[in-house]
Amino acid sequence: MSERDDGRPSPERVVFIDDEEEVRRANCQSLELDGFTVEAFGAAGPALAAIMADPPGLVVTDVRLPDLDGVALFARLRALDPDLPVILITGHGDIRMAVSAMRDGAYDFLAKPYPAESLMASARRALERRRLVLENRALRASLAAAVEEDPAFLGVSPEMVRLRGLVREVAQADVDVLVFGETGSGKEVVASALHRWSRRARRNFVAMNCGALPDSVVESELFGHEAGAFTGALKRRVGRIEHAQGGTLFLDEIESMPLTLQVKFLRVLQERSVEPLGTNEIRTIDMRVVAATKVDLGQASAQGTFRDDLYHRLNVITIPIPPLRDRREDVMLLFQEFLTRAAARFGREAPPITPAVRDHLRRHDWPGNVRELGHFAERHALGFARSESAPPEAATAGTLAEQVDRFERGLIREELFMAGGDVRLAAESLGTPRKTLYDKIARHGLTPTDYR
């Protein structure tokens, strides 16, 4: 198999190029015994054509080839994909040439004669790097799409990667969804994404905040009414439920819906029909319902403040949104995006991020979540955030060693992001030797190419 099921190049596939048949056969056999999928070529031309048609995970090539030398082939491969790892096989007279190619980005070189174990070890390292590069590319594409849709969906933390994946998966299922998250965590963003990524995307996305309207008008807003249905109803009004026909109805702060109205809404969910005020006509409704809450509806139903049957009817699938304090490594990324947008909106240059602002971003717990961070970015863009520095706070629960480890990992990720993935600049900013920083990057499972 040269490709995954999703059509992306397989990082396990190796292209091996050598014009000596015995050498080619022996090396390919060693690679295959070690679990790799290998395509062998005796010349650069056919290999290059195959690589262009189906990019592999690794290219291993002899420097001396009959039609095009290995260094020239490497230059062409680098033009195609600068992240494709290339291992050069050299004779002793070509070592200087191979070293020069490594300065230009070649992954490694092996001088003849070399033990098979050296090739296997280098190939494994190169393919692992290739796998990470492909994963990072997919992540960057996902992040770019998320930023285009809404910056609140931006993030590289495992929690946000999981959330984006879950929302995309649930969006296709066309079932009612309960979104649970703290104030400002992005519940409407998730609801909107569920609509955009579903088969209902061409129809209406109708949002209503149950806690923002007086009890006396919620029923009319939701169900609609006919002219003369009550005093002041001078003309027919289509309710939010009916307006969501074929699309998505988003009910925020569902916990605030009056108990008397919960009974009627439960019937709508069960029968998928609505009866506007002032009429006996029952109208069939095809819609998806996304309800959002900042409280535990299970606990609310146990306390009698929310109907138990409505809770279980809504709770087909629950999507929990992680609070910002549980994904601190996303804070700087989000702040940069919010700051850029705020500066553009206010028609001014984005101000520099001072040490005091950085300190606040790292230490603050963000109880208002993404919304609070966005407002802070706006204040910083306007020059009103100078004095907002919080006292030290614990990042999350855990032992001292765990908290220190989380803080160090987040700090290194932040510096790599600010340095555009340049480890040298990040090391200078952190005041640590480059070798030490490389060791810490490896220990925390980070990759500088994530931030370029």
C-alpha cells in the first residue's frame, strides 16, 4: 500500500535508487525485512517520475547514477517538497559533496561500505520525521480552516484537536446535540460549526438565547403566533422553530427555559411538529436542535429545576468544551489572532506583546474563557491593558513536578511560536543553551516545524 485510506502519502514507503543491481536487491530486502514498503529504481529519471506521481515517505539514493547524480536529484526533490527526507549513499570520494548537500537540507548520508543496521536506523528516524511533518501539515490545514471559520476554534492543544474532530464527526450524524461549556467558552461557535459542517448548511441557522428574553415572550418567540392570538399580536409571526425548517435551531442557556414551556418543547422534539399560538394547525418540522448549557442539566433535573424527560431527550450526544485554563498552550496562539483582528478593526498597528502582558497571559486563569481573552486583546490593541497583570496562579491541579512540567512545556511552545520555529532564537529568548533546549523539546514531544 503506497497510500493511506484518506489518500495522503504513506510515510512508511521508501524509494531506493542505485544502478548496481546486487546492491539494490540487498538493500531493498533489508528494508522490507524491517517492515518498510520499498520501490526500487536503477536510475534517477524513472524514480523522479514515480515520486512526482506518488510522494513517498523517504528517498534513499546513490550519489553516482547513470542519468542524473544523486545531489542534482536531491535538488529537484527539494524543489518538489523541502520536507521530503533524502538519504545519500556515497563513496569515500563523494563525502564532501554529501556533507554540502546536508547543509542544504539532505537528511543523512551513508558512506560505503555501511552495515545494514545503519541504513535501517537512519530510515526509521527519517520516516518518523516524515510522519510528523505530514501530521503537522494536516493540522495546519485544519487550523487554517478553523481560523477562517472562527478564531475561537483555533488551538493546537490535544483538547482542541479532539474537539474539532468530534464536532466534524457529530455534524454528519444529524442528531440533536447538547453542548456543555462555561461562559465564554465558545458554545455558539460549536453550534454554528455543527450546522456549517452538516447537510443542513444551506438552510437557516436560527439562534435564540433562552435566558435573554422575559418568560412572557419566550413562548411567542419560539413557537410563533397568529394575528389576534393575544393582546398586541397585530400580525402573524413565524416562530424560531418554524424558521429553522430544514436547518438548525440553536437554543443557548436552555437551562433558563421556563418549566411550563419545557413541556411544550419536549413535544416538539418528540413529534417534530409545532402548533403556533392562536391556531389549531399542526405544522411538521424537519430541524436539528443544538442546545447549550453552562450548568449540569443532570443535576438540575435531579433538583427539579429542569425537566428530567427533556434532559434525556436532548442528551443524545453531549459535546463538552474544555475551558481555556485546561488548554493553556492555546492562549498565546489565540491572543495573537485576536490581537491581529482587533488591530485591523481599529485601523492601527498591533502593539508589541510586553513582558507584563506575556506574564498575564501565562498566569491568568481566564474564567471568562475565549471571550475574556478576546476582550483583553482588544484592550491591548487600544493601549488599555498595561496594568492587567495577575498574581501567580496554579495552572491546573497536580503535583509540583507535574505543574512545573506543564508550565515548561507551554513556555517552550510559546517561544517556538514567537520565534517561528527557530530553535536558536527561542534558546536566546529563554536564556538557555541550544543543546539543552533541543533535549527539552524532545522530552516534551515537541517539533519546531509545528511553528514555522
